[in-house]
Amino acid sequence: MEIQLQILLLQCLVSSVVASAFAFTDEIADRSLKSDGYCSRILRAQGTRRDGFNEFHLRVEGDPEFYKPGTSYRVTLSATSPSYFRGFTLIALKEGHEGNKDEDYAGNFKIIDEEDTQFMTNCPLAVTESTPRRRTRIQVFWTAPPSGSGCLILKASIVQKRIIYFQDEGSLTKKLCEKEPSLEGTTEKPILDCCACGTAKYRLTFYGNWSEKVHPKDYPRRANHWSAIIGASHSKNYVLWEYGGYASEGVKQVAELGSPVKMEEEIRQKGDEVLTVIKAKAQWPAWQPLNVRAAPSAEFSVDRARHLMSFLTMLGPSPDWNVGLSAEDLCTKECGWAQKVVQDLIPWDAGTDSGLTYESPNKPTVPQEKIRPLTSLDHPQSPFYDPEGGPITSVARVVIERIARKGEQCNIVPDNVDDIVADLAQEEKEEDDTPETCIYSNWSPWSACSSSTCEKGKRMRQRMLKAQLDLSVACPHTQDFEPCMGPGCSDEDASTCMMSEWITWSPCSVSCGMGMRSRERYVKQFPEDGSTCTLPTEETEKCIVNEDCSPSSCLMSEWGEWEECSATCGMGMRKRQRMVKMPPSDGTMCKVDLTQVEKCMMPECHTIPCMLSPWSEWSDCSVTCGKGLRTRQRMLKSPLELGECSEELEQVEKCMLPECPTDCMVSEWSEWSECNKSCGKGHMIRTRMIKLEPQFGGALCPETVQRKKCKIRKCNKGSSDEKKRRKEAREKRRSKQTREEPEDEQHPGCKMKPWSAWTQCTKLCGGGIQERFMNVKKKFKNLQFTSCKDKKEIRACNVHPC
């Protein structure tokens, strides 16, 4: 039985090899051909496997327990080193089905690399290898089936050497069940109409977390920013953007250029479908501490008909990446208005540009693709890439807080105290309509209140106009005023007590571990009506001193206050210190830090962002073959009088063209050999070796042997009879020598030994030399033959390049 099993599955392997010689389309129609039961035969063929066998793993991107109908997932089959596999089969089967008919299979596979994978010829619903060879990893895309398909099983079989493993459980089987798209990162559609009454007012606050510390890979240090926030509160009949939808022209301009102009135009064209346009200013740079720059915020209203809110902002520079919310419903099931919504945001791709990195050149996606969230397995060049496929760390957080309600409310759940106070305390404020063409400095701190008592006064803050990019548009609001009262007084307090400032915190109650500390204040002025002050006069909080309480630990003081930042603008450093109050009781040295240093961010040194054109196309490579360089440029669009721009205007990168032709290389000529005649006319030769064969169309090798005539001396002239006798004598001697040792090579006047074997090449590559020798075995007494001596031959070897 086991032999039959191996034959059956090896037939699958052979069939897949034959199939690789033919083009096989991945159209769904072709893959739905009748499989004549071949797929079910594969499923029934269960190979032998060992207990605890876990060298191989089948993984679905993101490790989900549920699938979203119609969504594509990356499926990876891998082997743990040093294991490998030669062949495989991958099938997606509905749970509880035998695989006897096409309807039993779920979803559709899509080939990523045709050199690695293909659809099986006899079972087009399965994926197999294109060529049987050693491999440790393959990947395919799998699109989940439509809604209503229920649970399904992804199965993989492995062919390694002659052993076939097919698992129904464990690391080569994954079960996924259908779930409605209500998970994080998907756009939720409101199902029920809103039943709340009146209106509610909210404040949206955007906290960017995209920084070099949190996302260090390829982080763009000089040009990082968030574009202006744009959005709206709207009805369910209007969609600004959504996952699985296509970006409008307005969304495209936000995603690629960071411009909200077209998006705002589209929103305002929706008329009564929109209640409030949501806008907040851009942030340059993308991240700064909140004590340096306040988080951008915007206020908006919702009502029963327009109870959804959507917004987006681009993280720049990037191809077309954004964050935001889509159709966030602020109406509750209890017919009330949500009090607070907090969402961590990951970037999403607008589907209009195919760039892979923050500063990729423009590469329009044609045809346009659907909006989708970025994942950590999109591409190895992506700044969010993680080979383990973990979740992307959020780049921002948005907080939506209800700050007021108007009109009669009909919420089922009764209001709590916070609801009532928030409604009473809120004062309507006008929206900030500062033009985007006006560039200001940060607001100064608020001045002291004009009243030192609990009488109402006012305080002021200011900012400077740095630049006015459009002279036709006025730049207002360089001063801001708000009502205030003296220290310890507040309009929101129930009492009119005047309180002192808080006294500094007391020392921690313990010298080691967790304790408590407190601080106090006192009443400076009691209420005139004689009522009791309800404001607290004491506060306590937890404190930790010397977490390690072992005998070898030091007794330390608490950390002192942070010193001022070392920089007046931009990035600097600051430090704080503490002291050793008591060394370790066991006499060891104190191994703790007495100083802490951290980065600090002051207001930006150059608050005017550079206005730059898009990057040009890359130039041609600087060489016609081999390695060279190419460049691209962009232009400064903002006026020079606004200040110097430090952004780079030219980029250079390496480029590689086909290899350059390599001509043949030969050695120097050897010395001329001796003349081959002892008298009269003869010739001599010289040689040279090939050091490098021609490559990539280079010049052919020249001649390696040269011959020239030579003449040592004239031969002696005797009578014709004497010449004849001498000739006969020579022929007689030669004939005799040939008969005696026919195997030896004959030389005039010499009896020579056979040639020796060639010596070992002097180099392994790049052109070496081999030699062989022929030594004189016997020398005749006839002094006429002067060339009787040892011989040597030389030839080239290992001429291939290193």
C-alpha cells in the first residue's frame, strides 16, 4: 500500500514537471475544469509521517483565525533549516467535503512566481511546483471565497527525497472560518439608522507617532510631515474613502501631494449630505513633543441624519500613503451620542502610485487599484517590512471627544455627571479659519491673567507672521485672548475659594521599592457666603525608589528635575541627576546610573517648509556598460526671500548596464628558440600564453606562435661521392636506432627519454603555466650535432577569470 501511495504522488510530481513546459493560464474559468476525481485521489493518499514532525510550516499572512470574503491573502509554505523540500501540493477545501467535485474547493489561488509554482495539470484547483528542485520557501496568493462559504481548510503536502508527507492537522493544515468585516483596519458600514436626538459637538485631536525612534527603517529625516487633515461629518449616503473602494481625485491629491483643496471641493459639493467640514493644519516635522507643539485638533458637529465622520491625512514623503477613519459612527445603539472614541491608526495605500519606499519616484498605478491597508509583508523594500509578518506599529492615534450637546436628547441610558458638566461648561467657539497660505510661528505661552482675584479678567498670547505665500489673502489672528480668573479660581469650580499654588512633593515614604508621596496647598480666600471650600488641599501619588531591594542594591535619592534643553531650537539634549544616599550593605560597588540623558525637541529652527517640485525622471546611466551613476533633480518653488531651503535638490544612485566587452589578454613573448638546423637555412620560434579569454563580445585573441628564419653557418661542401657516403651513413645509423628503440622519440645525434607528464598548473584561475621535460638518454660521439640537449615545453592553463 505504501509503495502504491508513493507511486501515485510521484506521478503528481512528474505531471507537474511536464506541465511546466507549457503555458498555463491562471484564469478562474480554466481552473474550474473537471478534475476527473484526480484531486480527491490526492487527498485520499495519506503518506507516512513521524510524530512531532514540524520541519515544515504552512502560514497565512497575518495568522488570522477568520477570513474576509473576497480578500486576498499571501500563503507561505516554508521549511526550517536544514530541511528542504523538492515538491509540494497546496489545496483549499471546504470543511466537511471530500473533494470529489469542484464545488468542494474554496477560493482561488494566484501564482506569484511562475518559475517556482504552477497550477497542477490534472488538478487545476491545486498549486504545485514548476520544477522539482531543492527549495525552502514558496509563496502564492489566495483569494477567499464569497460570503456564505463557511469554514475551510488549507492543506499542504511535501515531497522530500522519496518520502511523501501529507498532513490533516498540525503545521501543514490551517483552518479559517468566515467572519464579517468588523476587525481593525476595515471599513464598517452602519446597518441601522441613527435614533439619537438633537445634535452633538465633538473635538478631533490627532497625535502623530510616526518618528525615527518608532519607525527607524529609511525614515526621511528632513522632509517628514503630516499633511493638512481634511474630512467631514456626513450621512451614510456619502463615502469619502473606504477599504476596497477606489480613491476619488480628491483622495488622490491628498494621498500623493498632501493637498486638501480638491477633497474639500468634493465634500462641499455633497450639499445636505455633509454637516461639517473637518480641517486641521499640517505638521512640519511629523513629530514633536507635546510640550513643544500642541497636537492639531478640529471641532465638528453631528446629527441624526449625518452621524458618521471620516477624515484622512498623508504621511509625507510617501508614494500615496495615508491614515484616517472611514464612516466612524458616533450614534450609539442606545439612541445617544458616543462620549469618546480612541483609535490607533496604521497607514493605508490609496492605490494610485506603485512606489515601495517613502521617497520612491512617481510611478502611477495603471490601472488604479483599490484602497487597502499596508501590511508588513508587502515588499522587502517597504519601510514597514517584517519577514515574520507581524502587525505594523501604529503611526498615529486619533481621539474624538464629545464636548457639547444641543437640543432635546432621547438617549435610553441616563446621563452621568460628566455628561451634564460637559454640556454646561462648553462655550461655542468659531472655527479657526486661518488661510493655509499664512505661515506663523508657534503661539507664545499665555500671559498672566489681568485679574489676581476671582474677578473675571483676560489673558493673551501672540504669534509672529513668518511668511505670506499669497499676498492677495490677508493673514489675521496674530493675537488671541481668552477669559480667566486669578490663581485657584475657575469658572468650572463649584466654589469660589482662592487657593495657593501646590507646595512641592514630599519625599517618598519608603527608601526602597514602592511608596507614597504627597503635596499640599492652602485656602487663600474663603467664600463670601460662608460656604465650605470643596477644593482638595492635599494630593497623594505612588512613587518608586530603588526598585532593587537586595543587599547588593544602593540606596538612591529620587531623580532631580530635568535641566534646560541644550538647544534653543531643533533637537538637543537634557539631563537629570541623582545621588547615592547609602552604598550596598554587603560592601559591593554601586552599579547604578547617576545621570540620565534624553533628547529634547525645541521649536523648529526653520519653520518655513520648502515648496518643491516633484522629482524628475532618472537620467540615463553615466556609462554604456557596467556600473555607473544616474541622477534626478527637483526645483525650489518657494520664493528665495522666504529663506534658505536645506532640502536636497539632486539625488544620485548607482546603475548597472550589461557587462562591458573584455578583450583577450596574452602574456609577453618568450625568448626565441634555438635554430632547428646546425648549418644552412632553418627556423626558430617563440610563443606566448592566453591569460584571459575574450568575454561579452571582446576582441579575439591574437597569434600565440611566431616563426622566423635563421642561418647558423654554411654547410661544408665536399665531392658528390663524399656527400653520398655521408648521407648513406646517416640513414644507416638512423635506421639502426629506430630498430633498437622504436618507442623513443628520435633526435639527430641524441637518444632521448620520453616526455614527462605535465606539471601542476601554477594558478587555479586567471591564467597559469604547465611544463613538461624530455631529457637526453644517450649522446652520440658525432660532434656535428650540437643541438643534443634536454628539451622543455610550456603551455597555458586555467585561463578562466577568477
